[in-house]
Amino acid sequence: MAGAGGGGCPAGGNDLQWCFSQVKGAIDEDVAEADIISTVEFNYSGDLLATGDKGGRVVIFQREQENKSRPHSRGEYNVYSTFQSHEPEFDYLKSLEIEEKINKIRWLPQQNAAHFLLSTNDKTIKLWKISERDKRAEGYNLKDEDGRLRDPFRITALRVPVLKPMDLMVEASPRRVFANAHTYHVNSISVNSDHETYLSADDLRINLWHLEITDRSFNIVDIKPANMEELTEVITAAEFHPHQCNVFVYSSSKGTIRLCDMRSSALCDRHSKFFEEPEDPSSRSFFSEIISSISDVKFSHSGRYMMTRDYLSVKVWDLNMESRPVETHQVHEYLRSKLCSLYENDCIFDKFECCWNGSDRSCSAPQVARRESSTEGRAWLVFSGPGVCFSCPDLLSGSQTSTHDLRVAHVHTAASLPFRHSRLGHLPTAVHGELPLLLGGSIQHQEVGSRAGQADADAASPGTALGAKSTVWAQQVQLLSPPNGISWAASSEARGSVSSMDHPHGWCLPQVGCLPHSMVDGF
């Protein structure tokens, strides 16, 4: 298979293959509803991975240090802490049951030895502190070792308490509870870059919270009409800008994205920018409005671009161009002819996520590898619903199967566009390290188009098709690419387990080969 520039695809030693590095969770045919994982989230360093399930529990995994006897092996993730975040509730005023299911988890940047995260169900957001204790105090004057108070009249000597080592104990304690602010189901939470505020969004409103204030929030977006019969769209996702604390975006069920600046007014009824791709009248159908609903929106780490996910595609937008996206990747194109069946069984209303990988601000060796891979082409991977498909341009991968919980089947990779015709070739170098991770559902055929920039439109040619299929549904996904490595983790909707992957020999560079683990510290 040849790329747009006419160059062939290297084979043999440059084959790109992926294998399981770890699977967490039992592989049982009969899984309880409460054990199904509903969200996963890495912290900023990638050392901790938090998972939330439909039973309201949060399980945190910690990456262990690499074994000195096996320097080329990657540190595994083991259970670090488990706690019950939410309990089922009942709203007596509305006669409504509130599920304990964890909808979202967001980590706060680490400021000290403790870790903080936000977790939310449909109504209530909680701030949790995760801390370690490996010492205990002994020798109190007014109480015994078991904690019982001593009789002051029996104290004959004054003792100085001392700290003694103890087995490591991880404590998860609730620090704040943010409740009674959302009438509808919370679908998004996003921590601001000022590390003091965050937003929460439901179907019709977006609220701004201060992490230290629980009894009130500020309503910054309200699209609820006076007459609910006039309602034409709902809010589907919202996120803060990674660097500008006054800027945020939110998406709607009509396929539009609004960028708002909180400096303009307290209530952001008027957007600063409006992103919408014109609809092709020839392709309009009964399902057009349903499949155009945006289910997720994410800023790139540089803040220059954002990525949106709808039912059949993933789009990359430049914040300076509102008229159309700079890239469009068709994810579920083969389902376009089956929308009628999907509508009948309600699968057409499924929601999927997307996210960017890693950091584009590091100059370490792995970061150079990522930039070089995206300079020569671009390495990216696609979660194809029940399966997973990895694509690294200019590398050829054979098929691989696995019997693990999250299976990889029929993974193919094909040659793609070189740098001068690459789909990110027209973007600044600062964002070349940002590789999109696409979460799809029930994909068996992935068409990789060559949506180049305006200057490269004439020279670009279509890429090749990717295929992937399996039997396990990938519901949530997170891609980790800290300055010292690249990996990902995903949860399985059907099994309720967590899987992670990495490359067995290091990170492959197009037309260069694989970096051994000894050259990639921490990978």
C-alpha cells in the first residue's frame, strides 16, 4: 500500500504489533450490573488510574515501580484504594430515584502529598482526598493505645508522644459535597486551569463552582426556554480551556459548539464563537439530526484545537476557524446504511467519548519519538466498539488476537500520508505531539480519509481502510502519554474490567524502527 507521496510501506522489521500488558478484573460470563465500569480517568502524572462503576464505587490503581531485575518491563497497575463514592438516593419531592452510578471522574492537579479527585453521579458531585499513612502516634497522656480516655487522677507521669512506623494505609475521605444545584442529569465536570473552580453541566444548565464553597454555585449558561415545548437542543458536554481560565466550550445535540468568555458577562447567554459544519443537503435524512449530536468535546493540550465526537465521526477544530473542522475522521461509516435498525433498538442514541493523548510541551526522548511519529505520518489508535484498531501511518501490522477480557482482533495498519501531505502536516509543530484517541462503538470497518489542510487539498489522497471486530464492548477509554511513556487503559462494558496495553519492544517510529525500552525511560 502506498501513501499519498507514492512511497511504499515498510514491512518486516517495522511491523507494528500490540499486546496486552495487563488485565484487571475477573473474566466472568455473569457480571453484576453494579460491577460494570462506567468511567476511567488517569491523573496528570499517569501514576494513578481511577475507575468508577455503576455501583457507585471508585477503584484507584497505582503504577508500581519498574522491577530492577526486568528493566525493560513496564510497571504494572495494582489496586491502590477502593471506596464507596455515591449511594442510591430518592428524591421525594419529584418521586425520582437517583442512581449511584459514577458518571465522571476528574483529578485535580497534585499540590502536596495527597491526591484529590471529583466524582459525580446524576445529581451530586463530591471532592475526595486520597492520602497515605505509614506512621502512627503512640504515648498519649490522656488516652490509651486503643483510644479510650484515661482517668486524669491516675496519670502519674508526663509522656511525650512519639511517631512509630506502621503498615501503609490509604485513606479516602470526602472533603466537599456539592449538591442540590442540578435539576437534570449531570453529564460533564471540568476542572479549571486556576485549580480553584470547576464547572458542571447538565442538559440545560452549566454551573460554576468554587472548590471551597459547597452551598452555592454560579449559573453561567442557561438554555432552558420559558416554554419547554420550544426546546430544540440540549447541552451534551462542556469543558474548560486548558490555559485560559475564563474560556470554556459546550456542545449541543444539534451538532454545534459554542465557545464562551466569562469576562463578557456573568451569564454567558451569548457565545464568543460558534462552530458548526454546514450540512450537505444531498445527504440529509430522517436520522441526520440524531447522528449529528455531539457526545463529547475535548481541548488539545495546547489549547489551539478541540476535538468533537458524534455518532459517525470525530472532528478536529481550529479555534480560529468556525466554519468547518480542519479534520474529519469517519468512525462508524459502515453503520450509515443500518441507521434504521439502530433506531429501532435505541443504539443510535449511544454516547461515545474522545480524548487527546499526552503532553506536547516536553522535549524528552519519548516526546521526540511522538513528534517524529506525527511528523512522518501520525500514530493514532481507534477503539472500535467491541474491538480495538491501532493505526500508525507508514507501518504495517499483521493480525493479532487475544483471549483476554478486552480482545484485539484483526488489527490492520496501512501506509498513510508523509509529512508534506499528512493530515496534521498543516498544523504547528507545537501540537504534533497530540494524537487523537477515538472511542467508538460497534465498529467493524474504519475508513481513514485524508482530510488535509486547504493548502494540501489537491495533493492529498485517501488513506486505506482499517478493520476491527470482537465480542466485548468498549465503553470508556483513557490514553496515557506522560512525558515518560505511552499507554492506555479501557474498561469493558460487558465484563466490568480494566485493560491496558503497550508495545512489546518500545515505541515504533515510522521509517526508523522501534525505540528499545532502555532508551525510553519509564516506558
